[in-house]
Amino acid sequence: MSQNMDIFNNMESEVRSYVRSFPTIFTKAKGYKMWDESGKEYIDFFAGAGALNYGHNDSVMQKKLVEYITSDGITHSLDMASTAKAEFLNRFNEVILKPRDLNYKVMFPGPTGTNTVESALKLARKVTGRTDIISFTNGFHGMTIGSLSVTGNSMKRKGAGIPLQNVVTMPYDNYVDDQDSLDYLERFLEDSGSGVAIPAAMILETVQGEGGINAASFEWLKKLEGICKRWGILLIVDDVQAGVGRTGTFFSFEPAGIKPDIVCLSKSLSGYGLPFAVTLVRPEIDKFQPGEHNGTFRGNNHAFVTATSALSYWENDDFEKDVKVKSEKIYTFLEKMVKKYPELKGEVRGRGFMVGIASEVEGLSNKIAANAFELGLIMETSGPKDEVFKLFPPLTIDEEGLNKGFAIIEESIKAQVKEPVTN
Amino acid sequence: MSQNMDIFNNMESEVRSYVRSFPTIFTKAKGYKMWDESGKEYIDFFAGAGALNYGHNDSVMQKKLVEYITSDGITHSLDMASTAKAEFLNRFNEVILKPRDLNYKVMFPGPTGTNTVESALKLARKVTGRTDIISFTNGFHGMTIGSLSVTGNSMKRKGAGIPLQNVVTMPYDNYVDDQDSLDYLERFLEDSGSGVAIPAAMILETVQGEGGINAASFEWLKKLEGICKRWGILLIVDDVQAGVGRTGTFFSFEPAGIKPDIVCLSKSLSGYGLPFAVTLVRPEIDKFQPGEHNGTFRGNNHAFVTATSALSYWENDDFEKDVKVKSEKIYTFLEKMVKKYPELKGEVRGRGFMVGIASEVEGLSNKIAANAFELGLIMETSGPKDEVFKLFPPLTIDEEGLNKGFAIIEESIKAQVKEPVTN
Amino acid sequence: MSQNMDIFNNMESEVRSYVRSFPTIFTKAKGYKMWDESGKEYIDFFAGAGALNYGHNDSVMQKKLVEYITSDGITHSLDMASTAKAEFLNRFNEVILKPRDLNYKVMFPGPTGTNTVESALKLARKVTGRTDIISFTNGFHGMTIGSLSVTGNSMKRKGAGIPLQNVVTMPYDNYVDDQDSLDYLERFLEDSGSGVAIPAAMILETVQGEGGINAASFEWLKKLEGICKRWGILLIVDDVQAGVGRTGTFFSFEPAGIKPDIVCLSKSLSGYGLPFAVTLVRPEIDKFQPGEHNGTFRGNNHAFVTATSALSYWENDDFEKDVKVKSEKIYTFLEKMVKKYPELKGEVRGRGFMVGIASEVEGLSNKIAANAFELGLIMETSGPKDEVFKLFPPLTIDEEGLNKGFAIIEESIKAQVKEPVTN
Amino acid sequence: MSQNMDIFNNMESEVRSYVRSFPTIFTKAKGYKMWDESGKEYIDFFAGAGALNYGHNDSVMQKKLVEYITSDGITHSLDMASTAKAEFLNRFNEVILKPRDLNYKVMFPGPTGTNTVESALKLARKVTGRTDIISFTNGFHGMTIGSLSVTGNSMKRKGAGIPLQNVVTMPYDNYVDDQDSLDYLERFLEDSGSGVAIPAAMILETVQGEGGINAASFEWLKKLEGICKRWGILLIVDDVQAGVGRTGTFFSFEPAGIKPDIVCLSKSLSGYGLPFAVTLVRPEIDKFQPGEHNGTFRGNNHAFVTATSALSYWENDDFEKDVKVKSEKIYTFLEKMVKKYPELKGEVRGRGFMVGIASEVEGLSNKIAANAFELGLIMETSGPKDEVFKLFPPLTIDEEGLNKGFAIIEESIKAQVKEPVTN
């Protein structure tokens, strides 16, 4: 470990985490590559946990951002109007909303994922007059009390120091073998003796990132939307991690053919890794009073600038198609690994660029990720027992980058399972 | 109103607020000045509600930031180590903590004020094993459920849609005439039949920004610290708005001679208006598990770069002295206004660059602020009934800027009170 | 309706309920019979909702009670020691606990069902240091906030006027067709990402009275006990309605072969319909401080006297055997009704003297019960939609009484289904 | 201690309390006297903590009760109509409500104090749609979660095992020296930034029994009623301990000239020490659905019979006058004790037959009460530190009984303060 890491060990709180898994000081990054202080190069299959879908320091956005800064463009504007904000709104409407026949109002709830989730939960409760939210097993929605209440992870929940309330957790798709989780859910709703009240909203990720790369089937999502409509329950899709192209389409829910009442976006929305979030809201439920939810950094103009630029990727379907081709390549690779290394006791999970292998062997995924880091690949694990190693490369990665990454992963698997089967 | 405002009216959520008070599109800013699309110049006595203490687009920070961006420095790093983060930590320790004999651990809780408050409340509950927090009347701490629970404003509390719990509100300094609020508070603590349990922590602002520019006396703060020590209660100072020089010293609590257990900083911490926050924690209570509180944007490297640069203002006491001189000038001006315009039924409140006039005449402060905006001055109101107009210029403003601002304010007062006394 | 009912209509709160179903003024009762002011006789298949398992005004208890009263025996003693209380404790130990190899401590929590449930929940939370309780769909445990939180009925829950917290509802036995509810439950416990924390306790009725006469299988109960042991969760059996012989054994859980950590008893415990309740607690968890739970009427000595006398029924197994014979007769009758009247779309539910028919025809069970009342039989409905008519005769009823009751029920069914099948 | 106490030590839960202060087995009682198994006679200045205002086993009620029982009168009737209930309602209306110009509806919420309090809180929240209740320091309202939430005692609150919510505690009359507690309260209500929402109701005792015999002044009560009216807040008087004559009038609030929206009665309501409670409700807010609050023992007919009989005491004002004369005698005695024994550092508290001496000497009141028990007087202590010894004789006590009691108390004081001043 670098001598220079001392400053982190001495000064930074014990709560620090990724710096423990990736113990080096990064200094530069471009596209899918990062470099540390010693000059060592890393392939980034982590992408800021989904915040860097376009890779590091995209040159087009970089140029726009520098121009904006040097021209003394507004940096901070709370929720006052600025040129950069107007351009973002116009462009987001033209490139994203209109073509998808979505007429959401855009709320700027503060620049992080948990801000958008909190604003969504508050709004849902306010407009329905109900207090409960249905969340799902292994959902992850953020660390502030409202978002943490709908987050499944028990270690993180305990961090609250108070009982987390006004939430009912229901089983996600495929939670209990051979049991249809939505049958359970609807049984609770229709039975007036179930102890479960009709909630204000349901909140879910279509693919659970932190919860273990569980991808809900499109049928399940469609059925869930039907239940929400039948019972007058708002449907909130938390697309913070799965959105902005990570699963292959701009919104993760597009292929399921559903239209949520509220959508939470953040992470890759700025395109450049800058803090930014929006809450998209059906006009009929856009019922907050002026200022009823606010925050200092809901007008991060640097992010408006790069986000506007990033929307160019979505002007036609070239990018989407390219992502599709590469994601199939990734999936094929993972399936090959599972087959070739039965010691993994592995299962491929996820869709698009949001995939990984869940290994039943305790601790193995962590060892593989640690091994990969040694070999120059940055890769995270997730799931309640860190049982999944996640492949989250930038969507803009090229074939060469993918292949390099694959090679390191296979080498790491091989090293950790010790005796790979021959074939 | 500009034609171009249509995009905001059509696309942005009803929750938007400042854009209603300042209905124009800003396009450029430097120091204490802003310009809108029509080229009109504004003097900024708002300063991003305290997020722009060094003014807009400070040239030194601007240069550093552009250099960093163009050199492909790490932009987003979650909580991995980066060169920019190491430099910030080193410099913050050297320039701020050490000279003040503070040995806090630094937690990066996510880049906004509400993130740092939530992390502080969670930590206090976790380490004490208690659930209640004592907050104070007219405190403002943020909009996510944990922070909102300790915020006094009833309109904002209703936005939660659920009862806000685990909080006891106590009277701030001077809340009821001729009654000592801390006698009252301690009576509740010492009486085992009071219904108020010993709390995990007390959280307060030394000067309440949103709550009406109420400044606690140093005696009151000192006495409060004593109560906390006596009962084993953690003291959290939310210095999000009052900190980073706003009241004249880096931390607002310095002149009171107290040392909080936890300090929340954000707003002007980046120096440049970029989203950034830290939670400072006494090492003895730095007890989160790794990752027990996390967040995507807790490693905003652009903010590390500008924040590091901004610390230069604090290397010696020149800046502090200069701020002191100017703040006295502001205070003198406000006292003159109150005296000269008795129709204001005004009271000067606050300290440092965090001051304003509370008018007993309903609606008058809002009218004065609106009038000032017409005349080219941006100024906010605060307090439960918006009864205070706030003077929040950048600390870096020059004499000319102050005088221009004063002139507009007086003109606005005069216009609104109609018949100023002659003198 | 009797003129004299006016006093109830004029003076009593709208919340009154049974007086609406049985609109007459009762004046006298003995065994399984009641008489109203007009002298009309009724057969009582309601038995105070399980509070009169030995029938009305049992002559032996009546004599003991009158002797006690006329001798100026202590009536009210809070929780001071009294002769009557000592005798109850001795006798309860000898006749009930010892022969069943149970060494519970006896807590007097106040004289009603909801008092014993509240004391059980508080104790479970206190000794485990956990806050959540797992309750089950269609459970009914009382109307005070603690008990109401673990009660399923949505109408009653809304009566709280506040969100009910610290509770997770799980599916009772057979809740969803073809899905094992305990597989589901244990999945939530074992998954650290489920959002469901290990609870302090689970609380359940072995047969749900108000919830629709749902009887859990002995296998299910046994498996549930195993889960509780495996996870260190306390098992609370609320035997308020199903206990004291209602299902055929003193405790309803005896035939399942389980030993709960806490047992709640009330209703028929006094034997005479007097307010009385006890909470039975494993000695290892008997951890309340003196007076930490208290109440004015936890020493109802009249109830001690009759309860002690009532225990004579349990000195040998004659009573239990007799109840068994009669309960089979009841069950056979109900099965015959279901078969003979397919228009009922009926299902026989329950066990022992805690049985009924659930009819899928909306409103039919209520009509049958109303019809029966006209014909001189008192019978209640239960279930989330009042879909079950319940047969709750006193356990002491004789053959003649049962047959009379059966005849009225069949006549009522016939009248309501209009065209009975011939056979 | 009697050998026979073993059964309590072995079988009864650790939570037992009064049996520890009064360690003997009582066997008989009449009027103001009790006898234990050894035949020792005690004077009862405890009166079931206010549940035996008419003394033990009043001969008139006793006769009526025995007649009722031997005639097979209905014992248990849930909330069906019975002759005994009709008579109670009629008589309560004629003797109590009408003459006081009160037109309350009568709710039977279950037979204990905590049942009536829970029903009152639920109703207040339901009809106002608000969730918070304002309670007062050192209030005592019961041990079930709803009632416990509004109870001040910290030891009892901890027994809940969960944070108690939806409550704000305000200072009772004279809580902080030289500070007007209602100025505080109203300041919180009128300030929209106070963090305290307009509550559904305020609940209070006019004299706090368990909290230390604190008597609110009539002016304070009147002012409080005015605040409630001004803000549309329901006023609940918990008259469980102070009602039914204990302070000299049937309702404790009569002399203050206020009319609460809801009144909670229990303890002495049955007149005979039997479990019984009613909730009195202004007709305009009698809004529960049928059965929305229920309970097995809300129809305790034995209590109806004795309660009806007990109302004879209130047919004219003879009883009230007699109580007044005796209560002055008690008060004079207590003032004499305080003066004569300055070592007591005593203060006389309370009014009517609800009085005591608060001693500043830690532990002294308990010692005096223990000493008195040895000498044959039963007397309780109360207050957060048990600093008050309470004189709660039956209202029906005669001069001889009072004098005997006074003599024992003085002897106990003398013995405990060691060196009484001569005078």
C-alpha cells in the first residue's frame, strides 16, 4: 500500500469503504481506463457504480464544460432559471421524453440518488394521503432515513439507529422458489384483514444493483403495473442505477412496456460523473407547494452542461444498438465462465451492461474481485452476502477493453477456483 | 417575464420556488455580480443562500478547476482514494483543523447539507443507542426524512406525508420573552417524569438562516454545551449555512468557545458552488462500519480541487479581519435603516455576513425584496412568515458592491414604506 | 324493537355494535340460555365471544362468589396479596401448569385481553432489545395501540388515527393456495437483504377467532416453533379466545406439542364472565422491573374466586373427553350443512368448539345469523368480510341444547338459501 | 413475612409491586378497614389508588350485587343491551350528566383506565385527522402503548421497548419556576416554525395522581381550555384517578368551570372496586364506526349494578358537602405536619381527598409510608422520585378513621425525622 494512503487512514472516517477494496490513489482517468499515482493502468469495470456510463472524462463533454467554466457561466443557481438549465430541459424533452411519449414534469430534488428517492416518497404520500410504501426485498434506494426505510440491507438499516417505519417489504421477482411473489402481494392487498394497508406507492428497481443484480422479468413488471393501477397505487421506478442506458435503453423499464408514475434518475444523468438527479413526475400528481421540497444544490449548472451534451448519445438508435451488441458479448462470456468453471457454482444474472455472476461459494466473488484488482481490473461485488461479482463497464467501452477485462476476470476465476475443468 | 421562461413553466415541477421570486434567466456571473439573458446586471446579496461565500466563479479556483479537468483528473471516485481528495484532506487539516486544535475525523457523507445532517443523526443514535434527538424551534436542517424531522417549518414538515418522529423540539435562545429556554430544557432532562428521554444528541445552528436569522448568544451556546456534557448528550452543530466564514470565522461556533462532537459542513465548502459536504466527527465516536453510510457522489473531485484552493483564504487572518470590518459596516447600515424607517417596525438580527431585518409588518419584507430585485439586487427573505429580509453578500464583496447594494435596499424600503421619516 | 332500547340509541356512543345485531334487552341467563325483557328465551351459541365457555352463571361458581362477597372478602387489591389470589395461584399451578409440565411465571397485566397482549409485546421487546413483532394475516389481538398494531383488520387499524408501527405481517397457514407460508417467512429471516429484521417475537392465535375461524395445522405450529427457536425469536400464543378449553384442551396449543415462551389468557379464565387476564411467561424472560407494567384492576378478586372454582372442570379428563364428543357432533353437523346446502358455497372451519362455516356468498352468513336470532339463537359472524358464521356454544351445553341450536341454524340456512337441495 | 407469601414469590412475575410495599395477605375488608390473614387490622389511606372512593364492600351495593347474582342476572354481555346497563345509563344521565348540563355520549371502551384513554386518543385522532397529542410532564395515563406514549414516567416508558411516538410533552402548571407554562405552549402553537404541529388533542389530569399530586390551578385549566378552543384542539380530561368525587366533586374539573370534549372515567366508577370504565364524548365528535373500537369486557354487568347504586351518593349535595368538610380537615392536618416537622422539608400538595406531602429529603416519604404500614396504615407514595406520600382515604371515612390515620402518620413522621421540633 502506498505511503500516501496514510492521509486516508489517519484523517478519513472509519465509514470509508471502496478505498479498502481498491487501496491505491487514483490520479487520472479517460474512457474505461484509470491510472494511479504509480502510473499503473486499470480497466474500469465498475464505472462509478453506474455513475460513469459514458466512461471517464468524455472528451466532448469535457470541452463543453471547460468552455462553460471559462466563460463565467453560472455555476450554482439553487432553483433559479439559468441558460444551462433551460437548455437541459429543452434537450431532455426533445431527445428523451417526447420520443418515448412521456410527458413527465421534471423536479430537481437535490443532486443525489437519495434526494430523488426521498422526493418521490414524499410526493407519493402527499398526493395519496396514505403513509405506507411497498418496497421489495433487496431493494437499495439510499442512506437518508426515508430512502433507507425502503432499502433492504440489514447492516445499512441498523445504521439508522431508529426503527424504520411506514414501509412493507414484499418479495421481488423469483424471491421464493416456485412461489409467485405477486400472488402474495395481491393477496395482502385484497384481504382487508391482512394487516397491510393499500400503500401510497410501490418503489422498485427493474434490475437490483446493490441487491445482487436481480433482474425482474418484463412480465412481472407488467403485472405489477397492473396491480398498481387496479388499486390506485403509485408506481415509482428507481432508475438511479439501472437507468441512463445501463440496461441497454435510456430508461430500464422501456422494454417492459410500463409507464411509472414517478421515475428517479441520477448517477449517469450528468454524463460526466457530476452530482445530479431529477425526479420525473406525471403532471397529474405534480402537487408539491413551491419550495415544499428544496435543497441547495438542485441547480448544479456544470451538470446541466454535461448532461445536455450527453443526450447526444440518444439522438438516434446507433448507441442503443451498439450497447446491445456488446452486452450480448458480455453475457456470452459470463455464461461461458459459469459452464467452464463449475467450481464457481455460478449463476449469470442481470441484463444489458448490468450483469454479473452469483457464486454460491461463500467469499469466492470477493476473492475473484480482489484478484482482478491486482491484475488491473476494477470490479465490485454486490448482494446481501457479496455473492455477486458485477460487470459494470462504461457503455462506451470498445472491443479491446472488453476483451482485456474478460481476460483478467477469467484469470482471476481460474486462480481462485484453483482447478478449472478442462474442456 | 422573458419568453424563454416558458420552458420552466411548462417542464419544471410546481415545487420550483426561487425562479418565481427572481423570474429571469441568468447566464453569467462573476464575484458579486450576475447577468441575465437580456444583459441586465444584478448585485448578488443572496450568494446561493450561503453556498457562494467567495462569490461566483472565483478566478483562482476557476483556473485550478479547468487545469484539473483538462488534465483528465479523476472526476468521480465514490470513496476511492484520489490525488485531489488526498490534497483536500491534507490541506483541510493543516489550514483549518490543526490551528483550531480540532482533531475531527472527516466523513464524506454525500455532497449536500441534508446528507451530512442525516449522517450526523444516524451516527449519534448508533453510538449512544438512544433514539431521540433534541432540535430547536425554527431550526432548518434539510428535506430528507431524517433531516426534516429536526426541521421546524410546518409547511415543509407536512411535505413528508408521514408523522415525523424521534425528535423533541426545544425553544431556541430568546424564544419566549423573559423565559430562559435552557432552564426549561434542563428541567425536562432532570425530571424522570417529564416524558422527555435523554436524547442521543442535540442539533442546532448557531445562527438560524432559514428560521429567521436568529443568532444564539455565546453564553447560551456555552451553557448548552455544558448541559450536553453533563448529561452525556452529543452536540451537533449544523454549520451548513453559518459555517465557512459566513458569520466571520471559519466555524460559526469559534467565538462561543465550544467544541461540538459533530459538525456538519456543506454549501460554501467547495468554494465554487459545487455540491460538497463533510461531517466532522470526534475520533472517539467515529463508529460507523465501513460502508454503513454511503452514497454515489461522496467523491466529487471537482469540489475537492476548488475546496482545496478556497482554503487559501484561511491561511492567515487577513480574510477574517477584512470580513469583520465589512460586516460591521453592514450591521451599521441595517441599524440605520431600522431607525430611519420606523414604519418597518424592524429589528436587526444576526451576526457577521448573516444578517437581516425582521419586520413586524406582514408581507413587507417580501415586498422590499421584490422591489430590490426590480432595481437589480438579489436578496432572499426567511423566517416562519418570511418576515426577515436577509443580507447574504459574498464575503469577498468590495466596498463599492456593498454601497450599491445598500442604496438599492434603502430605495426599496423607502418605496415600500411609502412615507419615510425625514431626518 | 323494544321501546326501552331508546336509552341505548340516545345515550350510547355510535361505536356500539353487538346491540345492533341482537336488538333486545337481555335480563337473565343460565347455562346456555338467555332471556330478554319480554321473557323470550334464546339459545346462546355466542358465549360472550368465548368469554363464557362454562355457560352463564354456573351454579357452583355463583355460590362461591356470593359467599365470598357476603363475607366481605377483598374485592379490589391492585397487586397486593389476598387470600383469593393465593388460592388461584396455587390451584392454577396444581391443576393446569404442573400436569402439563409448564413452569410459567404468572403476570397479572390488567383484566382484559388487550392488557395481556400489550404486556407480552412489551416484555418481548424489552428482553430481546429488538423492536419488531411478526404478526399474521387476520390475527386479532386487541384495540389498544400495541395490540392493534398486530391486528390485521383494516377497519379497526384505521381507528388508530396513526400509522401502526414496529410490526411485520406474515401469511398465516394456508394463506395463499399452494404456497408454504413458512418457507416464505423463513426466506425473509435468513436473507439479510430482505428488509425484515429478526423480530423480538411472533404472536399468533392457533385458531383465529375474529379473523374467520382459521385453524393452523399442528405441523405448521410445530414448524413455526422451530423457526422461532432457530432464530432466537420469542413465541407468543394469544390464547385469549382459543384457550381455556374452547378448542378442546385447556391451552389451544397442547395437541400441537409446542411450548410458547409467553401465553396470553383472558376471556373464559374467570369462568364466570368477569374481567380477568394473565400473561404466562417463561421464568428466564421474566424481566420486568417491579411496577414497570401495572394497572388498577390487575387484582380482581371476584374473578380469582370464580376462576379458582372453574379449575375444577380440569382436575381430571372427564370434561375434556365430553367436550371432544360434543365437538365432533358439531363438526359433523356443519359438514352435513355444507353438503346438503351447496348454495352456501360453504367450507367448514376450525376445531373443537371453535368452528363455523365460511360462505363464499357475500352477505349470506350475516343473513343466516340474523335469521337465527329471530328464531331464538344467538350466533356471531367473523372474518374480514363477515363471511363466517361461528358456532361458539358453551362447552357445558347438553345434547338437547345443541340439537335445538342445530335445528334453528338449519332452518335459517334453509330460509336464506331459498331452494335447498332435496336428498 | 408470612410463610404463605411463598406462593407469590414463587409463582408471580417479578413485575409485582404493591405486594412488595405491603407484604401481607389481605383477607377481608369493610369501609376504610382491611384485615390480613393474621387478623391484623389496617386503616386504608390508599383506597385502591382511587378505585375505592366509597370504601370496601359498601353494604348497600353489596346487597344489590348479591341480589343480582343470585337472580341469575346477566353477568357478561359484551356490548349487547341488558337491563343492568340500561339502568346505569338512565341513572348516570339523571344524576350526573343532566344536572351538570353535560350531554355526553357514553362509550364503553373496556373496563380499565387505559382502555378509556386509548379510546379517547384514537377518537381524537380520527375526528381531527391529526396525529399528535399534547400531554403534560408527569402525566400518567396507562400502560398500553397508546396511553404509555402520553405518560411521563421514564421507567415505565422504557418498558415499551419501542420509541413512543406522536406525542409532544408540554410543561404542566408550575413546572418551571417563574415561567408560565401556557405561554410556552401557545408560543409553540402559533409559531409555524416551532416544529410542533397543531395536535389532535391535549390530554391531562386536573390533579396528577401518580405524577406527584400536582394540582393545576383553575385559572390554568380555564386558560388551557381557551387555547384548545382557539386552535381547534380537543380537550381530554383523564379523570380516572381524580374523578368520581376524589377531589370533592364528581368530575374533578367542575370547579374550574371547563367542559372537556372527552372525559375518561374508571377506577371508582363501579363504586365497588370492580373493573369498569366509560369514555364520555361530545355528541359532535362521536364518530367511531360501529365496532371500530371494541373489547370483551365492555359489558361488565356486575359493575353496572354497583355503579348504579353508587350514584345515590350524588343525588343531592349532602355527600359533596361532607367530603368538603373532611378534606379541609385533612389539609389542615398536613399543613400542621409540614410546619411542625421542618425536617420533612415538606410541601402540601393536591386538593380534596387527593393530597399529600412532598418531601425534599430523598427517600423519606417512602420510609414514612413503610413505618405507617408497620403501625397499621396503608398509604402510597408517588412522584418521579416517590417524593410524595399520598393520603387517599375513602371519601366515606368517618372522623374516627381519619383521626386514627392521622395519629399513625404523625407517629411515622416523628419516628423517621428523629428529632421533631417542639412547639
